[in-house]
Amino acid sequence: MTPVPSWYALASAEIGQREIAGQGANPRILDYYRLAGAGWVKDDAVPWCAAFANAMLALAGIEGTKSLAARSFLKWGGEVKDPYCGCIVVFRRGASPWQGHVGFVDRVSDASVWCLGGNQGDGVDIRRFARSRVLGFREPANARRHFTASANSEIRTDTNFWLMQGTQGPKVREAQRMLARLGYRPGPSDGDFGPKTARAVIAFKRNEGLRPRAIIGPVTWARLAALAPAGS
């Protein structure tokens, strides 16, 4: 099997996520905003293609553009002259000089680019775009080192949850209790992933040889559960 970048593998696991019609918002899409540094967004109707791209990069341990503008990627990373599966592609949108769309290349032909992206038909999917709309192909620095997925990059993402600052609920409470049992002082077990919990997660992951980010994915969760099982 041809290897793909870690961020593309993560994005592939998100296919099928969709906006919620009418009132309410898909909490998974709100996670994309939080990971992209725009946790203030509470409506999944706010354009989120750049949020999705930035979120997948963040989960792979790569700093993105910190912007919700698709064209922000044109000044990020390095240019790709021979596009490959997983590199970033930025498209123009109509005649607008500032609007655009961003996602990850799935495959290309002379006339078309198939893009894996968010906010495509209000969801995450793979769609075909005319190659004439492409503004540029980009990649992060040292992109090739991310082509081998490892446990430390938490590629085995669980479509049911990520836990990060701003997340609330029983999963957070359970994580706080496990961290407390291990002596990491995450604050009260209130189900609110705040700064104290974030610091505890970073300390735990650093001590366990995981990438020290304030995100609990399935790899971190499994490690916590093994070291601090319920009732311990």
C-alpha cells in the first residue's frame, strides 16, 4: 500500500461528518474550529473548509495557518509542483479575489483534482474540481517524515470523540478522574476540559513518550485506561 501523510489519514477517517440542518451544530465540526484556534465559533454554518484542514494538521502535530481563510494556505508551507495524495490544494471561488476553498488532494488528472475536504456539500467527502480552478498546491516543512503513521501521532483516530480544551461531558470527567488517580492534578472532575486539565494531559503524554499536546485521542485514552483503570 502506498503510504500517505498522517494528516490525510486523519482526514479520511472524518468522511461522512456533516452539518446539522436548522438549529444546533455538529459537535465534531465545532472540534475542527477549536483545533484550528477558532473555538469561539459555535455555528457549523460558518465556512469551515480551512478549519477542517487546520484541524487535521493539528492532530498530526503540524502548525497550520491559524486562519479560517482558505487562501491563507497560499502563504503557508512550501509549494508543491508535482501534486501527490495528501498535499494541500487551494481553489479559487468564482471571480472573488479573496474567497476560496482548501482541502487535501486525493488524486489528480490533467483536467481535474479530486479533493478530500470539509464543507463540501456541507460535509466531509471527496469531490472533483476543475484543475483550472487551482491556485496552488502546498505542503508543510519536512512533509515526508509524516508519511509513516505511528502510535505517537494518534493516527488511529476514533470517530466518536476527541477530547481537547473546550470539550465538556462525561468522557472528560472520566479522563480527569484517571489523570487524578495518576497524580497529575487536572483540577476538579467537573467534565470541563479547561487549562488545568490541559496541563495535566500534556504532562502525562510527555511522561509516556507521546507527543505533548493537550488532546486526548484513542492512543492516549488507551494508555490512561491501562494505567488508571476504574476502581484503581
